[in-house]
Amino acid sequence: ALARRGPSPTRLRPLLGAEVKAVDDGVGGKENVLVIHSVHRGGPADAAGLKGDDVLEAWNGELVDSKEQLHRLLEETPIGAPVELSVWRAGRLVRAPLVMG
């Protein structure tokens, strides 16, 4: 989640600033979920208040159900663009606006 450099050494990729794991245990009533494993201090996810164990629900209103989809959304989002993530935390859906790094 999310390397800073793309395939070309001169092309920067957007940065979320969090490590995300796919979990298959029914968290949040789903069979396959993406759980924020860790948040990098000072990164966009940290600034948005995301925390370890948050369960990713949506990216700008689009439900996210795979790491492949998350990577596609990251690639399609320009650096500096605003993004609103929805995450489940302690049984509540929390909105977390952030700016892609």
C-alpha cells in the first residue's frame, strides 16, 4: 500500500500512507475485507485520522472489496487529489477525508 515510485524511475505514484491487508473472516459482515494494518506517521492516512484495524468500506463512495481494486483506485487518483474514505471502526461507519500524497 503503497509504494511511492511506479515502474518508471521518474513517475511518482500516489501515496496513501497505510499498510492494508486482505482478511477473509467476515469482519463487518463481509467475506473479504481490507483492514488497515498500520498507518505511517505523517502520511495522508495519519492526517485523516485512520487507525490500525479500521476496515475499509469505500473510496469516494465506491465500495472497495479487493486489494486489486484499491491499487487501481490509487493509480487513478492524482497526487494532491482529495479522497473520502469510509471505514468501519468499533461498529460505526466513519468518514475520513484525506489528500493523496
